[in-house]
Amino acid sequence: MRFRSPAPGIELSRRRFLRGTGVALALPFMASWPGRAAAAIGGAAPRRSAFLYFPNGAAMKDWVPEATGSDFALPYSLEPLAAVRDQVLVISGLDKPNSRQGDGHYAKTANFLTGMPVAKTTGAELSSGGVSVDQLIARSLAGQTPLPSLELSTEPIVSGVDSNVGFTRIYGGHISWESASRPLTRELDPRMVWERLFGGSVSLDARGRQLRGNLLDHVLADARDVRRKLSRDDRPKFDEFLDSVRAVEQRLDHAAQEDRPPPDPAALGVTPPAGIPREPRDHVALMLDMLVLAFRTDSTRVASFMFANDVSGRNFSFLDGVKGGHHEMSHHEGKPEKLEQYRRITRWHVEQFAGLVARLAAIPEGDGTLLDSTMLLCGSSMSDGNSHSPDNLPILVAGGGGGTLIGGRHLAFEGDRPLCDLHLALARRMGLAIDSFGDSTAPLPDLGPDEA
């Protein structure tokens, strides 16, 4: 594997922040800021990449389109993509050959972004097979953003050994690996993500509820000064950005003040602590909002998000027609009543992804949108959850990748085409001059123009 030095990015000392006591709100690109256009890579917006993971596979009969190319109908599970289909690639036929020998979920989850064999262990000697592609990208961008990368999830790590397969359950909660033996800590609490992005302090009242000074109140004087210096075209963009920040902060405050319900054994088995929304769908939405803010402020250019741990039994009874846990429904055994619930859960995950794509597409940046410079990969580590197959994985790729991705198509591959071919192609589009990654054979073709 060979590297080249990444193109110089925006130096941290040249960024524009709104500052207040103990806080610093990084601002997105505005054309009328002196020097900002020259500071961007090649005069264009920097590229970002995010890797999203949902557990327990997918209802594949309702996932893979029948036709290939651009003239295909969206099957049931992908129907939520209708409004953004031109920005999305549906990719079928990608496999993880090094997971075929592993039992259950764990040997498939931990290597979702490495592609290499996962060591069977009870927890003493973890090995995901290597560094994950997101962290390889993060290393190449070191020093260009305040945070090297951002790892998000919604469920705590579960320890212990799954006696059914003899693997540590730790593997089920990690897709980002600094090295083969060192997974990165995921952040579950949106409050703490906020602190990492913008600083400031958090205090709690006697009931453990969060008390915070409003971020925008702290930086209001600086914001007014900055706004006066912007062009007439940039002022509405600046106002919209501040409104979006305030909206997220208000949702954080609401979550912090929610009364904690009794534990739900069918869901996580624990009551979410103060600051984490008690409704799983609200938690997911808030974490995705954090990802958008991180990219919009160029706080990081690499992120990963796990909707939940693999083998998650999260109760999806908040969906119409679903009355049980995700893992339970993934083991449908061909029973129609379980299959119906499983496919509705699959569709819900796609709906959240589609919302993220739409949100990025609505944010202007330079001559385009934030989505134009971003690459999003969303998928699972197995196809059908009942068979635990690591072949023909459910994979979606969205965004423009700085003009290197062309969406609105279904790409179907045949034979042993490893998922790492896609990882390699995306890494090269992020500026890495590498010839291989994991078990790749060649960069996955037909995604769009060359990565150069």
C-alpha cells in the first residue's frame, strides 16, 4: 500500500469562528470572507465521507431492484429514496469473503470497514483484521480539521461472550478501528458530541437534568460583527446556519429535560440517561443532525454512525405493524408475519438515510451543495438476517464525491466482488493514492468519473 501526501486543506489557524466565553462555533464556507476561497482545496469544497451501518441485515427480496442502470423501479425497502434517487447508487453483488467462515453476526460486523478475517476470541485479543477504511482516510487528513474523525452510535457496547458462537459481543458494536486490535470509542450522547464540536461546559440540576447556556447567546456579539462584513448574498445563508444550530440545541435541551421512563427490557434493558432522547427514532435523528453539523462546519471530514449494535434487540413497536425486536424479526424463518415486520424495519433505516441525503442536498456550499462534496455509504454486514450470509450485501452510496459519483443507478456485480473494492474506490476519491485495501482486487468501477 503506498500513500501520497494529501492536498493541503484549510489550516486551522485560518478558519473563521464565532467565539464566546468557553465556546467556539466554526462557520461554514462563505464566498465573501476574504481569503476563504483560496484556502479551500483547489478552490473547491473539501470532500467528506461518512459510513453508516444498520444491524441484522435486510429483507433482500424487497431491496435489490430487478433492473440495472438508471431505468429501475425502487422495491419496497428502497421506496423512501424516491425523492433523492438521482443522488443515490444502489449497489448489489458485493461480498465479504473473509466473513464466510465466521458464525453469527460478530465476524461480519467488526470487519464491515476492514474486509479482513475477524479473530474468534472471548475478548482478550481483539482483531478486526486491520485498520478500517474510515480511519485510513482520517490519517491522510490529519491536521486539516479540529477532529480527525467522528464515531457515533445509539447503543452502549455489550461485553461478555455470545455462547452460541463463541465470539465476544464487543465485536457487534464496532465498525471503526484505529488498528486491528483497537476499536474507536463511539459517542452515544448527543450532548457530548456538541461539546466536542463547539466546546463549553455542561452542568446538571439536582435531578440530573442538563443546564446550559445557549451557545448562540454566547457568540451573539461576534455573530453580529461577522454578519455586517458578509455580502448581501451570504447573509441569508449565515442566518439559516445559525437558525439550524439553534434548532439542534433546542432539541438537545428538550432531550435533557425529558422525564426518564421505567426501563424497557424489550428495548435496551436500560433507561437512557439524561440528555439522550428516550425515543430511539429521536435519538437517531439527533445524531444524524450532529453529523451534518460536523461536516457543515468542517469540524471533521470523516464520520461513522451505527444505527445500533449488531444482534440489537431494539424494540421497533414505534413503527406501524411492528410488535417486536429487530434481531428477533431478522430471524424470520420464512414466516410471513415476521418477514413483514422485518422489511418494515429495513425500510425505516432507508428512510433515515434518505432524510440525511436530502438534508445535505439542501445546504448550499460554494457553487453547489454540501452533498455534492460528500460521499455516504450505508449498508449492513450481511444480506438476509435469517441466513447470516455475508454475500450480496445491501449497500447504498450517495453524494457527489466532488464530481466523482453519478447517482440514480443500480449497479449489479457478479462473482466474488469484495466490498473492499468499493472501500478502495471511495478512499481514492478522498485523495489516497493506494493500490489496494483489505481484500480488494481493484477499485470498484462505474461509480462515476475517475477519482483524480
